Amino acid sequence: MHNIQETTKNITRLFTILFIATLVSCNTKKEEKQKDDFEYQENWKSLQHYEIPQWMKDAKFGIFIHWGPHSVAELHSDWYARWMYQDKGQIDHITGKVVGSDPHPAFTHHIKKFGDHNKVGYKDIIPMWTMENFNPQEWVSLFKEAGAQYVIPVAEHHDGYAIYESSITPYNAVDMGPKRDVFKELALEIKKQGLIFGASSHLAFNWNFYNQQDYFDTGDSKYAALYAPQHEAYTPASKEWLANTWWPRTKEIIDQYQPDVFWFDFYLDRPEFAPYHKKLAAYYYNSGLKRNKNVVLQTKNLGYESYKPGTHMLDLERSKMDSLRPSYWQTDTSIGKNSWYYVKDWQPKSAESIVADLVDIVSKNGCLLLNIGPRKDGIIPDDQKKTLLDIGAWLKINAEAVYGSKYYDIYGEGPTKTETGHLSEGKNKGFTQKDIRFTTNNNALYATVLKTPTEDIQIKYLTDSKIKIKTIQLLGSDVNITFEQSEDGTTIILPKGIELPSAWVFKITK
């Protein structure tokens, strides 16, 4: 009798387990179906479902490309199309206030190089963008050699000129200038060589970019597709321009080129763009879902919070964080201290300083987007090539401390303060060997000395009560590393005869 009761109980348990398993399976499939059918809606609650994808978090280093008609001027080239029309003082791009009374140097440069503005306006410079030596295969091969994981060419800058084929504006690279879809050629080659393809849009500022005077061609309504419709200076972009120009061109880039990263410059964060913030994010994220790709929207927040935390990826222009930020972020900067587009007086940064910045950024849970400025003919200057190759040489040795790494308990230690705020990088002082940065990967801790050491390395944070170190290895070297650890921290005895590009990376196992 007892055995029969026990058997009945066992059968009941079995059916119960099977029922629960079936129910869990059905619910799991239902959840998967719901996930598969998920679409972002144009509201913050829906957009809070967004997560920056792991492939973006692993990439760490990308290349930005500023190239187009701006490259023709070769001087004052960063915003040449704007500055060439500033004849009576210089106009502040945020407030619209005029500073001084002398023309911008670009105004007089234009007359000397191209002639009178009434005869040669910016629209007339566009055909001079010849790019006869442009070789996308060589470009992307160089980017790979530099260690870049993603590439973001500028699709359209403040000047209103599209380097892609556009059905919205006649001022595009297929209809005017090189007569080829430059953006598409780059996109195809970037993808072909296995890198992540992105796009940048700077079009939002086009509305207030040019000095619209009736004695310039900027004041002629015939050219409104390039210089923006005539309006009172520094008024908010009109609803008509937003609906008929900015938004259709933004959609065009998404639909035609399917970038995995879409980077937006300032002015998108102004109040008049607010009706499009949720609209843009939902449309772009859903476009990615349609091709099974979790895409990345990168924007700035300068004085007006355009995107709620957790709904996009924050970008900082020529500036960094001074502390660890739990949400992944990006610094964008240029190899040129003084320009984004090519100029003859290009002031280059050293590979050493860029590598130090890269490690500093990665230790604080960020990534670096580094800009190059090719010449108008399509040649990347030798000094920029060398910098990229030197960065690549360092990354080949120290890849495991960067790609796919995560931040540590603290980002690091050292005396050098990192300045913060928009365009603050020029205020930063150079790092010293006492500036140490931490990253982790595959159960190893990496301590990077940001400047080549000339004496024993002191790491105060790594006391023997926090971490029991077993071994320390210097990446790129077979030399035996000796160290001492106590309650005062860890001292790494400076190895002799080492020839490595800075910064040095020590791999610590525990």
C-alpha cells in the first residue's frame, strides 16, 4: 500500500514538474516573441529600454574623418565657410554677438586666395574639392593598422554640403564637386575590411552658420539650400526648415547608408530640436532592429539636456571626464590641435599624448574618436599617418589592456588633474609617470603608467590588504619584473634596457 502511495506521489510530482517546465517554456517563447516584436516608441519610457551594445563598449578606439570643400581653403579651415563671410567683427556662434570690428582673418585670406566674395562664394569653392588621389582601400587599411575599431566619416557639416548622394539638396557630392558618392565608397570599404561604420551630422547648426548679408551670395535666396533660408540672425530654426530639410536629410542618411553609429554635433541639443529628439532616437533604433543590429546614437548635452540618461551615448568634444562614469561615453578630438579639416599650419599632437589620453578615457569607462584631416586631393598627410601608425604599434603590444576591457574599482591615481567642460583639452597639463590608470580584462588587472618611467613605479592604491599580487608582467617585454607590496602600496622596480613606446602597461595577476 505504501509503495502505491509513493508511486502516485512521484507521478504527481513528475506531472507538476512537466507542467511548470511547459509553462516556463511557453512564457520564455512569449517573452522572446515580445522581444522580437519590440519597437521603440517616441517617448522616454520606451527609449529607456535602450542599452549601448557590447560591441561599442569593446571597441574603445575609432577614427573620425573631416573631409570636404572645407579642405580646399587650407587655412582657417575648421569653419572656413562661416568665417570667410565675417567682414565686420567676429560673430560668437552661441550668442550671435559681434566681437571687435576687424574682419576675421579668413575673410582677407579668401580674397587673396580665391578673389572677391561676390565672384567666388563658398558655393564656388565646392567644385575645387577634387579628391583625385582618394583611395578608400588605402585609407581604411591605414585605420586598421592604427588599431581603430570603428570609423565615422562626416556625412554633412555645418556648411550644408552633403558628401553623400542626396535627393533633398542639390549641394551634394554626386551632383556637385567630385561627382561621386564619397560617403558610400567609404562605407562599403569600412564594412568590407571588417570595421564598424558610422556617420556624423553637423547640419543642425547650418541654420545659423552663415552671415547672411545682401551683399554676399549668402543673402541670395537662390542658394538657400546651401546657406539656409533667409532669416533674422540667431533666431531658432523654423519648423518648416526642420520638417523639410533637417529631418528628411537625417532620415536619408539612416535609410540609405544604415550607419551602426550616428553622431550628432551641437545645436541638436537646442530647444527647437526637442520635438525631434525622441522621434530621431525611436526611428534610428528601430531601423537597427529591422536589420538585427543594436545601433548607437551619440549626442552632446551643452546647456540643454536633449536626451535623458540611458537613452543615448554621451559625446564630449575636445574634453574628458575627471572621474569614472558608470555609463559608457566618448571623447571626440582631432590629431590637429588647431583644426579638424586639413590646414597648412596644422599643429599635430604626438602619438604619445594621444595614447595617454586614450588610456585615461578607457579607465573612466569611455572610448576615443580621433579625427584626421585629409588634403583636398584625398591624400592623408605623412605626419598624420605616422601618428596613426605609432598609435597602432602601441595598441598591438597592449591590446588586451584596451579592447574589451572594463574599468576597475577606481580609474587610477596620480597628481595630474583632468580639466572638464566643452573644449577644455587645451587646459590639460601633460601626464607624469606618477599618473597610473587601471583597466581589467579576463581576470587580470592592468596598470598603465601614462608616461615612460625613469624610476621605480609607485602605485599607492594596490596595498596588500586590497589585493594580493602574484605576478607582474610588462606587456611587450620578457624581462622579469620584481616588485614589493605592503600596506603603503606596490613598488615596481624599474626594469633596465627596456625600449617600448609609452605608456608602459603592467599586467597584474592575483
